[in-house]
Amino acid sequence: MNTNYLESIDWEKYLERETDFFIFTIFVEAYGALLQEIAGIRFGHQLNYYKRNIGIFYKSKLELQKFEKYFTGIIEENDTLITNWIEKEKEISQEMKTEIYLKKYHTVQEQIYFFKEAIIYNTIIPYWLLISLNSLNSNTNSNSNSSNAHHPERKEKVEQLQQKLEQIRQTSHYPTLLTTIIYHLMDQAAKKINIPVELARYLTSSELIEILEPEIAIEHTTTVEPQTTISAPELTTRKNECYFYYNNEKFYFIYEDFTQLEQKMSVHTQIPLQKTIQGITACKGKVKGKVKIINNPNNMKDFNFGDILVSINLNPSLTPIIDKASAIITNEGGIMCHAAIISRERGIPCIIGTSIATKVFKDGDYIEVNADEGIIHKIDY
């Protein structure tokens, strides 16, 4: 563990998700060299924590600020680049719709590259453009001298872009790609290195390539043999709990000394017991009801009409249960996040950005949601 390196970075919690390990790691990879190639920017520092289907991304605070500033600049100055990005996303969506991608990409490397492209064009770029649009809109509202205030045509363009990006964010491609491509590759890898299929779910994309296409892996290393030394015990440890950081297009896993690491970098904080929390109002309204925490679409069958949907972050895969919800509460999100957008469209009271809702409340808790004030209170009964 490179303690000196980890301590030198100004880490900030970026996102928390209930997610497959492979999805977690491939998002980390997508934020690296390929995003630099496509969009001209990347995260050079990425620290991550994973424990039994919950993944937490930590980024450099300085790099997070640079990202928003960079995409804000693109919105203000480079309409052509944004148009090209949206057209590429349409092309990928068409391949998904027609299932051409299943025949078009033959090697493991090609399939994983397409997976990363889909993540970047369908999720990462629209997400950052919407974050930056929110920042621009906030500045417009507080500054009467802003360019949009004096140029109605520019304001119209921004609104049109927002609508296009919101439409893109309605659908995520990566759950489908995980099922139709990656799980099959993992099954093959499990047989080849003689490990249980369940543990193959904790391989990274580079490990899949090294196992299934070692001749390609050798081309990208200075050694004669590929570096796959992965074992069932290590994959079991990854599944249970691990930290890892991503540097120079390589993963470095940490399986011990978590307490020392967390104390030095202050990446975990204890949540105090409390009955009332606050967040940001995304859609006004007042509701009382029972909490149902849903982070994974596999659990949607347990959601009943009138339940209050509490989630780390409402992603498009949870859309089928939203019309049943009497209110929506999330840990994360800004005013342009998926939860905010869809709650306003459907008139569902919604509070976002609470940071701790899924940790304070549990299934069955009876709560009062005051989305007019951004307050949630647990009721004893």
C-alpha cells in the first residue's frame, strides 16, 4: 500500500452505489485514459471502497472542481463537440436497440471497449454536462448580467440541451451489457482458471482479458507472461471488503489495515443516531408513510404502492417503481439528478442530497416528509 501517495491526495466522497463489483471497477477505468481520449479530461486519482455490493467512489477534491469547470466551458464554447457526443450516444443506443453489438464485437477486448464507450457516452458525459448546466443556471439566476439573461437564443439552446441530456439519462445501457456480454465472459474465465462462477463476478476487465485473451494482454505489458495470479481466496476477500486505488491504468488492491487508512485520510465518518434529517427540495409536497430502501432493481418486487422510496441515488433502473412511490428521498444528487428530474415530471414530493437517509432510516420506519422545507422526520408509533 502506497501510504504516502494516498495521504497526499485531497480525497472527497464522490458517489455511493449498490452495484456489481465489475460495474464499479469499469466505471473507475472509464474515468481514466478512455475519457481523456474522448472528452479531453480524466481523473488521475481514484480511491474506492467496496463491501458486499456497496461501492464508494472517492475523488480528488481539486479534480472534481476541475471537472465541473471543464464541462461548463464546453457548454459555453463548444456546441459542436457536444453535438458529436450526443450523436455518438444515439449510435450506441441504436446498436443496443437492434442488438447489433452482439455480432459486431468479437474479441473480449473489443466487447469491453464497447462497454466503456457506452458508459462514457450514455452516463458519464451526460451526468457531467447536467451538473455543469445546473451550475450555469444557478449563476444565471443570481447574476442578471449573465450571458443567458441577455441572449434569449442562448438560453433556449441550453434548455434544449438539458432536455436532450435528461432524455439520455432515462436509460442506462450498462445493466444490459453486464447481462448479455460480461456474465458470459466471466463464466468462461471461471472455467479456465477453475474458480466458482460466483467469484468470477469479482474480476476486473483487465483480468478478464488476461485470462481469456492472454496474447493480447502480453502486447500491453513489458513482461513475457501476463500478470494474472488471481486466486479464489483473493476474490473472496474482494467480495467481503476491500479498498483499491487506480493509478496509471492499473488497480492496486488493499485488503488490510483499513482502520489506519481511514484514520489518516478521514474517508469514513460515524453517523450519529437521529430522527430528523435535511436535504434539498427537488419537488415540493408533504407526505407520511413507510420507508422502503431500494438501491438495486432486483429488490423492486418488495416495493408497495404508497411506500416512501429511499435510495442512495435514484438511477434509471428503478424507474418502474417510481409511480408507486408517495415520496422519494436520496442520499445523493443535485437539482439536475435523475431523482430530481423525474419527481418534478410526475409531481412526487422529493428530497435529495440528504447524505445519510439510507443509514438513518430502515425498512418499515414511519416518517413524515416535508419536501416544502427539505425535512424528513421519523415518527414513533
